[in-house]
Amino acid sequence: MAGRSAPVADVPGQIDLFGGELGDSAATPAPARQVVKSGFGGKPDVVAEVLGEIRDGYYGRLDSNDRIVRIEYGERCRYASEAEAEAVESLLAQRYVSLAAVERLRHGVIAKDVYRIKLTPGGRGLLERWFALRIRKHP
């Protein structure tokens, strides 16, 4: 049986599998992967504090841009700090808290719709477990 030998044709723009220069066959770098955050993020003390403040009704989410706000006295709100916002977003993603009714609150001088954030039953259980583990000072 005779071996198959096809004539080799030089086609412009086609690269030879085993030929060429080393620089011609440089590997392309893999695209950078985004870091996936898991868990609460930040410090656990912040999460425990945020859970207690959510129970007391101090956090909400702006309807216009989905940013976390801290609700203050007198129907006002301001953006939450980065650590607090990260903890609240993580709790929302893990379904320990959920969005409640919409209220009109002042953000600066503009009245905006804010979804209050409330604890779910799982969030209440997490809060109870956390406070049971707190270090208590002896008198």
C-alpha cells in the first residue's frame, strides 16, 4: 500500500503546524478571572453589629441605584460605609436578610424611595447564635 503524499502548497497567511519561528507562536495569556467573594466578607464583628442594626431598622437599599444606605432619625438616610455595605450585601446574597416595604426618605435634600432591610427567620437565628457566643464580662 502506497503512502499518501499530497503536494505541499504554499498558501499565503497559513501557518505550518511544525514550522515557523519561536516568536511567531507565542502563547496568549489567559483572561484574568474575577475573584468570587464567599462568606460575609470583612470582619465578623462588623457582621454581628450590622445584624443587630438591621433588626433595629437602620439599613435600607436605594431604589434608584441599589446602594446600601444607613437610615437615621428624622426620616433621613446616607450611604453606608464600605464595610457595612459589603456585610449587608453579603447577608442579602445569603438570604439572611431581605427587602421589605418601600419608604420615602430624604437622601440629602432629595426624597428617594428606600427599601427597608429586615431579618429573615434564618437571619434571626444567626443573630441569636452570634449573641450566644459573645464574650461576657464578669462584674
